[in-house]
Amino acid sequence: MAHHSDNDMHHTGDIPEPQTRGIWKTFFILVAITALEFVFAFFMEAGTARNVIFIILTLFKAFYIVAEFMHLKHETKALIWTIMIPLALIVWLMVALLAEGSYYFESITNYF
Amino acid sequence: MSSTSTTLEKPNSGTWDGGNEPLKASYGKLMMWFFLLSDAFTFGAFLIVYGLSRHTHLPYNGEPEAFAFSQQWWPIPEKVYNAFPGLHGMDLPLAFVALMTMILILSSVTMVLAVEAGHRMDKNDVQKWLLWTILFGATFLGCQAWEWAHFITGDEEGMLLADGSRIFGANLTVNQYGPPLFADLFFFITGFHGTHVFSGVVLLIMIFINTVNGVYHKRGHYEMVEKVGLYWHFVDLVWVFVFTFFYLI
């Protein structure tokens, strides 16, 4: 009856205890990173340095959500790479279009 | 030939003979991952276009205290999103969006707890945590509706135009906070995300009804909860990025 490999529960009589410690740990990490982002938002001057900090903290949060909540960390290596490698295209598009935007801005401010 | 009979007796088990599961994930979960990958491209494109538009506009270089809304430069997010329901006229930068972020992270946690309960075949716990997730998701949608209403209506000050008139609020062509493109991207990006949250809540209600009816218990596994969970976490993940690139930077 039970198709799930993790437990073999055949009847409702003995439901195992919940194992939620790791889940709450991930939750507190996410909350702490978000709180840290607000600290930087209010107490640090805006600029490239602050933006870099924000992006790094965002990537940390993304890692915890995808790896723990979405369980990708515990999947096979092949599945992890199947998901991660195509995302390199997004990074490429980002670098390409941000450079394009800066070039466009420079062109219209300098030549028109 | 004699070899034919031996091949009929033994099932084929080579790499290309089928029946292999190189990714060790069920069909449904795999397809959900691929769908989410394609969705990540859509959201990635949206956010990258936001970055592109931002780089094509003048940034605000003056003192943050002296900031005023103008179509000349891209607005500072802290000055745009500083309202909180019930606290009219107070300058509370990013307070409301912080609350929304917390609600969505919390809904992600209750979703994992539902998945975890599903692994243990604990129907009551699955119901309980799904209900919490639906509640947080609906709350998030309500918050977003309020934020949109406020963004569209604008504040009393509005933006002073060169001809002496003032504009209030924002729509797709007029925007009191900055260049019209800023409002367009706000509507498209947060709107597309909100649509995802809405679909997620609908899916959650569907699997909640199925759980209550015992569909998954009879089936012997709660994999559908896991699949909707993947989608729900993805929506949370997108918000993490929207939050950083739209509200913080």
C-alpha cells in the first residue's frame, strides 16, 4: 500500500513523530538573513557595495529555499545539474542586458 | 535463431531499454521541476528587463533626505514603498513589504511541514498545515491588493510637473513616483508573481479538499502535496528575488 520509500506505514494506528527540527532551523536562517537585509537597508549608504551585499544574501536565501525546502540538495546529482546548468542562461542574459542598458544610457546622455 | 528465445525470457535492462530512472524522481515531480525551470526563465527575464530599464535611466544622485519624485530619475524604493495600512501619513520605509516577506516565508514553512506530514501518512497534520499555508497565501494576496491600491491611488503630495500641475498615483502611462516604465514594471512583475500566488492558493485548496476526502490516503502516498509544495516554494523563491531587486536595490 505504501509506495513511499521513506516509511512503510500500512495503517494509521502508529504515526511516527514529526521530524521538524531541520525545517525550523532553515526558517530561522531565512528570517535572520531577511532581518540582516533590513539592517543593511537602513544603516548603510546606498551604493554598489550595499547592492553586492544584498545580492549575496539573496543567493544565500535562494540556496536554503531550493536546497532544503524544495529538497533539491537531497536529489541525485544528475537532477541537481539538470536544474542548475540551464540557469546559467539567466546569468548570461543579465550580464548582457545590464551592459546593454548602461551603453544605451551613456549614448543618449553623451550624444543627444 | 536460438538467441531470440533468450531475449524473450529476460527483460531488457540496458541503459536504453527503458525502465531506468536515472534521476530517481517520479514523473510528476520531474515535470514540476522542468516547469519551474521554464518559469524561472520568465521571471528572470522580467527582473533583467527591470535592471535594463534602470540602467537606461538616470539614477538619483542627491542626498536621500532631499529626494523628490521626478520623471527625470529612477525613484529610491524606500521613498516609494513607505506606507502601512492604518498608519496614514507616516514614513515607514519597507515596513509593509517586510511583513509580506515574513508571511510568505512562514507559508513556505507550513508547506514543508505539510509535505513532512505526508511522508508520515499523517492525514490530520497534512490538513492542518495545508490550511495554515492557504491562510498565509490568502493573507499575502490581501496585502498585495492593498499595496496595489495604494500604489495606484498615490499620496496627497503627488508629483509636481513642469507646467505646475500635479499627478497622483500611477497607471500604465502616468506615474507619480518616477518614469512611467517604473510603474509598468511594478505592475507586471508583482502582478505576475501575484498571479502565481493566486494559482498556488487555488491548487492548495484543491489538494486540501482531496486530503480531507482521503484521496491521497487511499492512494498510499501524498506525492501531490509534494508537487504543489515545489510550486509553492518556487513562488516564495521568486518573491525573495523580487524583494531584493525591486524593493531593496
